[in-house]
Amino acid sequence: MKIFKKTVLLLAMIALPALCYAQPEVCKVTFTGKQPTIKDFARAYCSQSEAGSFEREALAAFTRGNAKRDNVECIVDTKNGYVQYRVVSFDGTVTTLEMCYWNCDNKNEKLVAVNYIDSSMGFDESFLTFYRYNVKTKKMKLIEAPFDREPNAIDLVDQEKADKATVDMVLSARNEDSNKYQPSFSLPRTGKDITYRMADPTAIPKVFQREGKLVWDGNGFCPED
């Protein structure tokens, strides 16, 4: 019986990341006033998760406002359209949910980003998704990442400085082995551009690494030259 319970627990832990990062396809946004705030977008997104979930914990924290105590930090910056909920577990694992939004040039849409950062694998694995909010329907719909070009691991290697062995190691990495080289994104609290760095800052020598930026163009993002 003890073995059976341990097996069930292990399977549940394996399934947990997939459950945590499953995204609702459509979120209805309710708000008072002329237009929604980041708190309204966060409520529309997080409220679709089940009770007891990390998203519901984050929503409760966003409702209470800015706080920093023990192992939990919550940032609610309505002026700049940014929220973040960060929890450090007993084993040192850090889980973060951050959200922000941009006003599109067409004035009929807003772009909403949701970024999970999970350090349980020993590096900062980022799960970044986007919603496009329509001011007429008052709904945010899940979309493909609005990137002119998706950044990848080799973009984080300074190839003018890195030796051939390091470049080949990053290029040849596959499946789970490649995750530590992938971009870990950070949403902007100020400004409009998304920044990214290597998920594991110790995966290759720091002198061989570079950070990247995705520049907002009014509808999506393009890599900085």
C-alpha cells in the first residue's frame, strides 16, 4: 500500500507542470470604468483555474495588493500595467507568475502576456503565452506568440567570443538537455520590450553569453538587431 501511494504521488507530481501551464482559450474580461486594468486581465485569466491552484493563489494576492513577507512576494503595478506573484518553496524552488499588457496601434486591441517561470529543474524555465483582447467583445483570446522571429538557444550565445566546442554543444543539445540553454523571458514592468536570457546562467561560461530583447512594434515583437 505504501508503494502504491508513493507511485500515485510521483505520477501526480509529474503531471503537475502540465496542469499548471494549461491555458484557457478564451477569457471574458469584466471591469468598471472606461477600460480594463491589469488587475482585470489577471482576474479574467486566473479565475478560470480551479480552487487551490497557483493561479487562484496569485489572484487572491493581486486582490490584496503589494506585499512581501517570508517566502512570498506580490507586485501590483496598475499604473504600468504589470503584476507578479512569486513564491519560494521550502526546497528553494521559485515559482513566478507575471502578467502585463500593451495597447495595440489599431486602438481596438490590447496584447496580454502571461509568463510562468519555474526553477524546479534547477534553472529558470519560462512558459510565455499571449492573448489578444478585443475592446468590442471584451474577450481575450489565446494566440500564437506574436514574434517576428522566435528566439532560440543560439541567440543567447555570443558567437564572437564563444569557442567552437561551446557553440556546438548548444546547437547539438536535444530534448530535456536543451532546456537549460533556452530563453527565459522577463516581462517589462516599465518600458515596452521583453527581455530574455539563458534559462541556466551557469550552463556555459558567462563571458560567452548574451542577453536578448524583443522590441514592441505596436502589434507584436521583433528581435533587437
